[in-house]
Amino acid sequence: MKIGVVGLGYWGPNIIRNFLSNSEVKQVIGCDKRVDRLNFVKDKFAQVEILDDYQSLLHRDIDSVAIATPVRTHYWFARQALEAGKHIWVEKPFTASCQQAQELIEIAEKNNLKIFVDHTFIYTGAVRKIKELVDKGELGEIIYFDSVRINLGLFQHDCNVVWDLAPHDLAIMSYILPNYKIEAVTACGISNYYDQENLAQLSLHFEKSKCFAHFHVNWTSPVKIRRVIIAGKKKMLVYDDMENSEKIKVYDSRVEMNSVEDIHSALAQYRIGNMNSPKIEQNEALAACVKEFISAIKEDRQPLTGAKEGLEVVRILEATDKSIKNKGAYVELINVIKSEESSDSKGEFQKFEMKKSKYDNNVNSTEFEKAVGF
């Protein structure tokens, strides 16, 4: 299999390294307009061919294109790759809108092409173990999912903190609780430094369930925290990604009520039992992503984290933006899709095409870099 990787910034070289490590991959071509990034990749991976023009990459004999560029360019790069007959790998979040995601799905289905969305944490041993415990009923009925993902920086120029950090935990939650259908989102946030929110809190409300999900994301925290608490009626679990050895701790703790009819006469009992840290398979998640992507193509099936999973995360992100702009309003996800139906992604694509054709003869143009953000 031959792979092209467009976008050689922070994450692109990691993708290249993992593709090169897979025995199914025979060639990797890196693409970027920035000379320093091309030189960096060439120095690090001598066997990788480098190009500074995306159209040249699409005309090469490659099977797939991995897109590791800013989110607002995902649709533009992805659509051209699909129309050129290439399978695609897209970094999170999948697209900048639901409408863009739906259009890419339609193109891929029409041409029998696969879309892989890189929700890397789904492929970690820790998240796989959590899903196993939940599926086996170890925690009992899930009553809440509480996530904190905070750190100092890095501010993004093309998206707010929700679009930058929340996709990780939204994808984890959707993977662990696939049967919990989200009804609506409420969210609040603040922009302290420029027009993008640097701190936000979002809550998810589920249909026909008393389960509740809460997410706290922040670019302006003095400490780095990556923690998820999942509470069941039988046991509770803490997943701390900053821990080196005991990333998952399962607590035999719960609340027991002798009556739910009259809280004044109810007697609550609090069980605090032992803590157990289960063994976790040690693996490089990105290598597992590459394996799943290639397997899905060879076996002609949808990948574990495909376009529809990516779309679900984008739906939540769009609803979150609407809620923040309306001071914490209750935004139903179905309304997000309806409002998107009137949007014009094709018009946006045509604008990108016009900007691209204008600067085709000068791939290093700073104006074109601004036009596509790549």
C-alpha cells in the first residue's frame, strides 16, 4: 500500500513514522509547502519522498491520503482526495461542520472509498479495557461520565478550546457508551484573550436515560490534567491518562438508597470498598490506528473510527458552539442537522478552488497559505 501524508507539522511526522513501521506499507510520500518541514521529514525519514504541491501528490500512484492539516482545511483536502479515488485518513475533528462531513460521506460511499477519523485514544489499551469493563457490567448501570482535559496552551488560530480538546473525550464516551443516544447539549465558555473560547464546560443530555455527561476543557490551566470518572450503580472508575502505571482504578464504591419515593425518609448508605487497578495492554495507539485503517481497506469494511463516528463528534461540537453563543441554551442535536441543511459547503469548496487556482503557480505564496490555512 502506498500512502501520501499532507501536513507535516506536529502530528504529520508521527503518522509517517507509524505508516513506515507497518509491513503493508510500501511507500510514503510527505507533502507540505513549508520548506523547513519538508527538510525536517527528509532528515528524519530518508526513505520518504517529499512534495510541495498537493495536486502532484494526488496524481501519484498512491492508495490513500492522510490529512494532518488545520480543521478548516479538512473538507477541502479530503474532498479532492476522494474525488481522485483515494481512501482518506483525517485528523480529529473530522470536519468544520456537519454538512461538510455528510458530503464527504456521500462521496466516499458513491466511490466505495474508506474514511478513517483519527480518534487515537480509542486505540489505547486503557480505553479498550474501560469498554470491556463497562460491556461486562462491572460498573453496573452508568449514571455519569465526567471528564477534565486542561493544560496551559496551545492556543489554536482556527478553532476554540472545545474543538481542540473535547473531541478526545467525546470520542471516548461515544465508544464506551454506544447505546446512549444524545438528545441535547448545554454549554458555557469564555474568551479571555481573543475571539476563540479558551475555557469551556459542556453537558450532554441523553434520551430515555438518567445518565449525564460533563466535559471541562481549558487552555489556561497551570496544571495538566487528563482525567475521566465513570460512575455506575455498582462500581466507579477513574481513568487518569497522566499516570504511568495505574491509568485505570476501579473503586468498589456506590450509593445505596432504601427508598426513592420520599427523600426525607430515605436512608442513604455509602459503600467504600477496595480499589483495583486492572492490567492494561501496552501498545502504541497510533500504530493500532494504522493497522485498523489498512485492514478496513483490505477487508472492504468500515473502520472502527470512521466517518459516521467523526460526524457524531462534529454534531456535538456544533451544538456546543450554538449553546455557548446563546449563553448556555439547551440545544437539541436534531436542530443542528436541520440548520446545517441550509449551509453551502459546495460554495465554500468553490471559493477554496478559486483561491487555489489563483496561486497554483506559486506554491510558497503566503497569500495562499492564508487562504487554506495550510
